[in-house]
Amino acid sequence: MATPVALLDTSAANSESLDPIATDAAAKPELFPGDTTARTSMSRAAIEITDRRNRNNVFWAPPRGLRYGLLVGALPIQQPNLYPDENTTYFVAQFKLPPGASLTLRGEYGHLRYFSFAVASQLGDGQLGNGDFIRDNEIQPDEGSVNPFDQTGTRDVPRGNRRYTMHVVQGMPPKNREGRAMNTLYTSTDSAEAPIHLSIRNYVPDVGFDGTGNVRLDEKDRSGLPEVTLHLPDGREISEGEEMAKILRVTRRNNPAGFSEADWLELVQDSRDPRNAPAVPDVQFQRFWNTPYSVNGSFVQDPARRVELYPANNEGGFATNPDTVYQWAQFSLGFGQVAVIRAKMPRHARTRHGQTSWPQDSQLRYFSVSSSATAPSGAGWQSLFDEEIPTDEHGNFTLVMSWPEDRPSNAVKENGVAWIDFGAGEGRYVGARNWVNVLYFRYQDNSPGWRQSPSRIPVPTVENPVPQDAEVMQEYYPRAVYMSKQDFEALGPQGKR
């Protein structure tokens, strides 16, 4: 039984029992192949403390994510039904901004791998797409403070010198990011009735910190979230509280998944293979562009016909992070007990154990893989991020996905093989198939100098409809095959021929 949140001891004396890995840069956690640490994901205590600290904020909803949604008493908005990453803490504010009003957010840079602010675009029918965003290293610090996300500086900036001030204003963002006002997010609307979906995405806090990356587990009564002030056109300034929430019409209603069960079931039934569709035996990972092309279009095998019926663009969907490239494929255990995926691991930062500096040769900031439900649910089953995935001497990884009872005995970190749970298939709704799911990779803050970056994949067009993912990414492109449990075990300890 989970420890009741109210009974958690967050005193300094008990902090080691909450998360026993040391928090300083001298920590030397056990390593698996590829310098992968033995224990890297957030502890249960960190999840529970983050939830407790932020349950009563009237502007920000309680933390959202795969593990937050499993807590006793979790609210609907905490349920991760928009393809979440298990190692991330999301904070969402949903409101309507009066004409001429703006917001000021005063916060502290967290001890994190990555964070960003985003205002999602409203695509209609409950769909949330790529909108305006600001990444951590783009946020200028307050006078006397230092941005620890400056990639040329140190992460080890003391408290009191990590402050920043952000603004949320109405209107469209400048087309050129260099032309925008400093530390400013744009709502992309002037309408007082337009719903605004503002989110903070916190990825991988340092060991010993909560999901905000700001508050240590041994400290009390700090939320770690930015303080919000509402500025009204009549000159009034209203700080956080019920009055501000009422004026902003703040809601904690959960976001719809963005795709109806009826539409999905109809696509499955009308497909050439209702048992497995849209999964096919020859798995092809493709960049997620927009919901019509990437979801509806996944049932159309002819690339030219697909792009003709469902034009591709980069508007996103499912509350995608505009700073991230997602690449996904749909799988069916009807083609084999085990799915084996291999690729080269992008060079990434390592921050989980309190490293004080940023690497200067990273190809991206963050990389992860998640098994998830299909579009009508959008739920996540399990995630692994870069520091959890072992690699061989050439930097390549082998990932095995199956149900737990079909996990090959050699699919373990000690052998340099990562395993991920296939999960509950399409989701938990009437008509869902438990043997069909989605596996997707997340490539975040990709370096412009990375030649094989998925950011360079061109949008499929009528003139050039064939996806170019494999051609662009080369050895970094994930290639998948189906196998039986016995066949993978016969490959030996490392799962290689």
C-alpha cells in the first residue's frame, strides 16, 4: 500500500530514506552497459511530495503524468491521456484571458534536464496542437541571477541566483523568434472567450528534488511553481487567489484525448486487416505531423493516396510539445510475441545525478521511448529515457517490447538490453484490442548541427509523398522486427546474432 501523502516525513533527517542516491556530483551510482545508471527515474516519494505541495494551487492544476494519475485521489486532469512521458511532470493552467489583460510569472530555474513553457494551439474538436513556446535556455534571468540552462555555463547555481520573470500576452507571436519580446509567450488570440492551455513541462529532476526540480525533498511548504500576477487594463494587479481564478475562469477539466472512439473503431472495421490495423508486419516508424495525416492516414498504405486524403503539416496534435519531434509506429502482437527495436542512441546530456556541467557535443537534450494506447485513449503504459537505456560499444541500443509474461530471459539491463512493457494495448474502452498499441520516440531540443536529426525530415507532400525518415536519420532510425520469445532468447545474452 502506498504511503499516505499526509504522513510523509520530509525532514532533512529523513531525506536519505526518501531517495537514497546522493544528490551531489560526486555520486557514483552502479553502472550497466553503456554507462547507464541502475536507478534513474523519479522515486515514489518525489511523486507524492510534488503532488502534495501543488494540490491547492488555484491557478496551476495538480501535477499531471503517468505516475501522478495513479495516486490515490488523483483528479481527472492528472490522468495522462495525451501521450505523456513517465519521467516528466506536467503542470497545466486552463483559463480565459480578459481583453487587454496579461500575466506575469515569477519563478526559479529548476534542477532539471529540461523545462519549457507552451501555449497550445486550439485545433478544434478538443485537439491541442503546436503553439507558442519558450525553452529554458531562452529565458533571460532576473538581474543578479544566472540561467543554469546556459549550455556554456554551470548547472550548479545557488538558490537565490536562479530567478526569472516571464510574461503571457495576447496576440500572435512574431514569425521570427528573434523578433519576439524578451521572456514572453503569446496566446495567438485576442478573444476573451478563447480557451488558453498553458503548460510547464519538467523533464527529469536531479536526484533529491521534487517534480518541479526546484524544491528539495527535505524542504517543506514550497510549491516550486512560478507565482502568477494578473494585470488588468484598468491598472489593477491581482496576485494568486480565488479572485484571480474567478476573473480568469480557471478550469481543471481534463483534456479530451482528441480522437473519438467511434471514428477509430470505424477506421479499424473498414481496414484491410481489422484484427491488426493500422499495424503492419513491416514496421515503419514515421514522424508525427498532424492528427489527420499521422492517425487517420496510418490506415492508408499508399503514400500518395495518404497525403492526398490527409495533407501533412506541422500543426501537431495531442498537446504536442513544439520543441520536440515525435516518431511513432503502431504494433500488433498478432505478428509476434516480441517486438525488437534497434538504433543508435543520440548523444544526450546526463543530469540525473547532479552533474554540474552540460556536455558540449550533445545531439539533443533529451531522448525517450514510450509504449502507449492508440489515439482514442492516448494513455501511456511505460517510458524509458536515455539514461535508463543501455548501449553497446558502438552506441547502439536494443529495445525489447512484450507483455511481462513473454519477456525474454535475456532482455535485461545487465545484458545491455532494455525492456519495455507492451501495456494494455489500445486502451480501456469497449471494442479496444489489447494486442495493438503505439510505440513512440521523443527527440527534444535537437541540435542544428546534428546531420541525422529527425528535425530535418521533410513534410510529405503530393509531389514527394514517400516518408524520408530512414533516409534522413540513417543509423539513428529505429528499425523493428517481430520475434518469438524463444527466438530472441536463442540469440544469446546480448540478443544479437
